[in-house]
Amino acid sequence: MRLIILELLSILLLFLIFPVLLFTDYPLVSHASSLTHLYSLDIDHPLIFQITNPQSLPLNTLSLNFKNPNIQNTSSIVVSLSSPNGETYQSLSFSGANVGDPSRVDLQIHPLPKPTIIVSITTNNTTPESLFVVTDPNFYPLFSTTYQPPSIISRFKLVLSGHFLKFSTLPPFYLALYFFVILSLHYALLKKT
């Protein structure tokens, strides 16, 4: 009986406690496309797009895809986050030397629990076709965002709901096989002791 309690505690620790403590950022909103296009970013061609966050969860990181051929462009790149009415929430600046050929740039931002965020990417680059943002064919940037739940309890609920979602989407045959193996192992363990 003591072994079963230890096993249950280790499963609880492995599948619930560790994920709650270690995984603090969760995917939120993203835009991906199988077809990509390179949008030339220069002083005359900024890129402005909108992120819709229907649950108003606190946006924590924004990841954008850039391309700096041969890593030659060292122009300043500014990513500004603002409200639809123009109020600037935050501006982040980095050098083109930090952009690879291609690379994903992860920007840490102060948590923004806003339903709509306007993102503006500008540069002081004066050489066209030397710095690019990876977009879809409609020139909408490929990006991903994460958020950090405000409390450990909300992270615990997210991890628990994720496990229930995985079990509910598992085909019934594999779910039955999983429980059969677990119960058989427990039966064998009890018979042994």
C-alpha cells in the first residue's frame, strides 16, 4: 500500500507540480502560414499590424521573424505596441545586427492585458531590400505571443485542464489500453506484496 501511495505522489509531482512551477509562459495568439513572403523594411515602409487578444490575457512576449541577408544591416529597429486610439504602451528597440539570416526575435514586454494591440515595426534603414520581415502573402507578419498566468492557482488550472483535454482527445482504444496497463501493474504490485 505504501508503494502505491508513493507512486501516486510521484505521478502528482511529475505531471502537476513540476509543470506548474517550471512552465510559466503559455502560448496565446499566433499567426503562421505555409506560404511566406519577405516584406522589405526601410524608413519609407514601416509595417503596422494588429494583434487581437479576445480573452485580454496579459501578453508577455512577442516573437517576430526577420531576415537580414548576410547580417550586413545594422540599422535600428523599433517595435512599438499601442492601443487602437494611438496610446503607446511600450517601445522596444534593437539593432539589425541582432537579426540573423533569417531569425526569430523574441521581445520581452511588460504584461499587456489588452484585447487589441497595434504593433508598428519601424527602422532608420535607408537601403531598400536589405532588411526584411517574414510575412504571409498578404503582408501580415508571422508572429507568436505568450502570456504568463497571474497566479500559481491559474497555472495549476491550466495544467490540469490540459491533461483532461489530452485524455478526452485520446482514441477510446488507447485510453482503455492505458488504464488496463496501469491497473494490471497495480494488481501485479499488490499481488507481489
